[in-house]
Amino acid sequence: MTAEAPAALLARELVSALVRGGVRDVVLSPGSRSAPLAYALLSAHDAGWLRLHVRVDERVAAFVALGLARAEGAPAAVVTTSGTAVANLHPAVLEAAHAGVPLVVVSADRPHELRRTGANQTTEQVGIFASAPRWDADLPADTPPRAVHQVVVRALAAATGARSGDPGPVHLNVAFRDPLVPAHGWEPGPAPEPQRVVAPRSAGDALDVPAGGRTVVVAGDGAGPVAADLAEAGGWPLLAEPTSGARTGPNAVPAYRLLLAELGGEVERVLVLGRPTLSRPVSALLARPEPEVVVVAPTGSVWPDVAGTADRVVPAVRVVPGGDAADWLGRWRRAGAAARRALATGAGLDGLAVARAVAATAAREHAAGRPGVTVLGSSMTVRDWDLAVPALPRGLRLVANRGLAGIDGTLSTATGLALGTGGPVRAVVGDLTFLHDAGGLLRGALEEDVDLQVILLNDRGGSIFATLEHGAPERAASFERVFGTPQDVDVAALCAGYGVRHTTAASPEELEAALAAPARGRSVVEVPLDRAHLRTDRAALAERAVAAVRRTLTAT
Ligand SMILES: Cc1ncc(C[n+]2csc(CCOP(=O)(O)OP(=O)(O)O)c2C)c(N)n1
Ligand SMILES: [Mg+2]
């Protein structure tokens, strides 16, 4: 049997996702580019999934859909072909925008490579309704099914105002590549169960989750201490990034990144708080099809779900009594402790040792009632903290610009934190991060000074790339010039020029001494590091740690 046309499969996936998301009425205007949708909608209608209405004039079709959406208080869709057809939807889209009606516009389009080529009936459909839609998306012809599902979930959440409280029109522009006719008929079977992925804001209350079970809590940037509370209440392992505000308490599992290959396959449910961005094993866990993924996002119209696997998006979770999970937490904790011990065997001063030393100092200062802020640079710094640093005291303030994870503006952000809190700030940054914002060391003669201690990990270039694909031996020839980007700046002289104190810490003892010195004014502690063998050193270290994890897990 010939394979089904990709356009037909994309159209069926889209129709299925709309039905799962609660669309019951679709108004179609005939056309060629939208043919895959026409066939799929007719089949869905015949199978009782939805009611299909057909109108020749798109302006009429859109207003009919608007009326259906108003009548039912549920999203209704209008589907058109490409070109002027789409422009004819504009009046109804504007009405929906101002009246807050969940009108779902689906416009068929040429594939991306045919746009702006003079192809027939092809114009700029993306953004054609300007700011009227609450949300829009441009789906390529080869969009995979999982992504179609994710886009439709987000589109319908925006249309109904589930998160924003602001319902209105949304626009899905979908590219279809020839052939537009299905190779075979489609018999849709029983209607898919409606899936309420995104809890409506008005529901307000928390999702009940039974304690126990093979659940883990993932706390990304900005999760807050509630993630630690949740993990403790449920008896669950807590995989908390350093800047989550939740890397605290007995459930925080150190070096969790190295445990996921061993234990990740057993996870049945993941509660995600904040925005996890740091580690590929966590991304891989979230991308797995098996575990139930619950995104706990108290605010915001956009929620983190990169893999598009979220089964529920809720404002809060309440832990209710539940079963026992056969030493689930205990295994994670023992494995984490083993990984941490193995990681600490590295000799001398490296990024991991600096992370441990600075974190210990911050914890001591916090305990002594001298709280300050610690700022972490992007790149290896924040990841080294994620790997090496144990649970921290509750309330200890760790900040990183994880919004977009830039290496820019880090010293200036730290300066702003010092000005804003009136207290001391310690910033740990890589050399390129430091040099990117060297201008941030400039203090105008009439400006207030700040207590800012910069711990500069100077490995003369961007070491993170060595740990990625780019650092593979077979790419060595291009590596240094366009990724490593070595530099030979005389940092001591640069600091002198800016009137900033400079010291060098080349050993653990020198670093301890520098950290113990009171942070008055602006100072830089330069830690010289070597990145030549980082890739192999880190791989070997991770291997030792994973071996220790395995031994621990089989022994118990
Ligand atoms: C503004 C900006 N430009 C480029 C990047 C891409 N980038 C990520 S890490 C990195 C290198 C950082 O080097 P360094 O600060 O020395 O840290 P290391 O990797 O050595 O730990 C670059 C250029 C970025 N994140 N932000
Ligand atoms: Mg560097």
C-alpha cells in the first residue's frame, strides 16, 4: 500500500488535536490548498467527532464560526485556503478580538520554500491580522504530530483565555506540501476523549496529587521554595537547579543529572515548577512519552513545556495522602550522595571545586546572619553549580539571568543587585562573560560604590562548547577559532585601569583566603583554569560518578 500523503496526515493530526481540545464546530470554505483539511474534516464529521459547516464566502464563514463560538462559549474554528481568502476573515477576527470570543482561524498556506517566489495564491499570511490574535503559529509542512498537538493545546489555551483570563481569536497558519489529496480514506474511529491539558484560571484551585508513587519534582529557574515544600510533602526526590530557590532541604538530590540515565526510566510522574533549562538529561526525561508530566505554573500565559509532553498545566498542586513508593526517595538520595562523593574526588581547583567553595562560603555567611546575593554567569558556571553544589540553606539568594541565558550584562546585573539590596554581591563568571561586560566595571566618579566581588574563572575562552558536539575530536580543526575563541587579556591591568582590586587564586587555599576577605568595594579574584582537557576530564569524572551510582543502586 502506498504511504499516506504527509499533507493528509498533518491535516488529520490537526483535526484530532482540535477535537481533543474541545472544538466541536468547524466552518470550512472550499479551496485547493486547504484540501487536506477538507477531507479530514469531512471524515471527522461523518465519524461524529464534530459538526462541519460549509460556506463559500470566507467573510461569512468567519462570522458563522464567531456566532457558534459565542453560542457555545467554546472555541469554534474557521478553515480557509490561502491568499485573499484569509484576508476575508479579518472583520470577524477583529470582532472576536474586541469581544473576547474564542475564534480559531486555520489558514492553509504554501510550504515555506514557495513563499515570495511568485507562487500562485501565495501572500504574507503570517501576521496578517496584526495584533488582533491572542496567539498565532506558522506550522511548517513537516511539523511532527507531537508538535501539532502542542501548538493546538497552546492555541486553544490562548483562545479560551485559560491562562490569561483574556479569551479571543487565535491564528494557525498551516503549510501543506503537494500532494494535497489523501492516498487513502480516513476512518477516524471513536471520537478522541477531550483532554483538558490546561486548567482554566477560574478553577483557581489546586490539582490533588497523591503522595508517594514514583514521582519526581523538577524545579527550574524561579520555581521558588514551594517546590521543596511539595517534594517534602509528597516524599519525592527534588531535582532543583541552583537558581530555582528550591535547592534546599532533605529531598534535594545532588548531581541529579547523573542519576537520570539510571533512574529516569522508572519515573511515572514529573511535577515541573519554574523553567528548567540547564541539563539535557532533564530535557530528555521530560521528552519521554511514558511519565505523566504536570506543569505547575501559578502565573503567566505561557508555561514551560519544551518537549510538548505536558499532560496537565495547573496553577498549583496539593499533596493528598497516597501510597508508599518502596524506598523511591531513599534510592535517589543514596545515589545522589554517591555521585556527589565521586565528583568531589577531582584534585586541585576546577570549576566544580570553585562552585563548592563559593557555595560553602555563601552558606556560612547566610548562617552567620550576613546574607548577600550570589550571581552565577551563564555557560559552565551555572552548570557546574548544578552538578557540584549540595542542598543550600533555605532563603540563600542565587541569581542568574536565565531568562535568555546570555553571557552579556552579568557584571552590570550584579552591580544592580548590589545597589538594590545595599548588601554585598558575589558574582561567579567565566572569562568571556567577564570580558563581554568589562564596561560594567566602570563606575562614574560621582556614582555610589558597591561591594561586588567577582570570581573570574579564567580558562581563556569558552569552555562549554568543548563539552558539546563542537568539542568532538573530529571537529578539532575548527574548534578554537569559532567556538573556543581564546583570549589573552591582562585582567590585572584591565582591573587596574578601572580602579578595581585584583588578586589571583591559583589554589584552593588562595581561593579560601580571597573568599574570607571582607568584600569591600569592587574586587576581582582571578582563578586561572585550563580547559585543554575539559571534555575528556569531565566525561571521565561523570563516568566514575555514574559507576558509583550504579554500585549504590545494585547494593541496596
Ligand atoms: C550574549 C550572548 N552571546 C553568545 C552566547 C553564546 N555563548 C554561550 S556560552 C559562551 C561562552 C562563554 O565563555 P565563558 O564566559 O568563558 O564561560 P565558559 O564556557 O568558559 O565557562 C557563549 C559565547 C550567549 N549565551 N550570550
Ligand atoms: Mg571561559
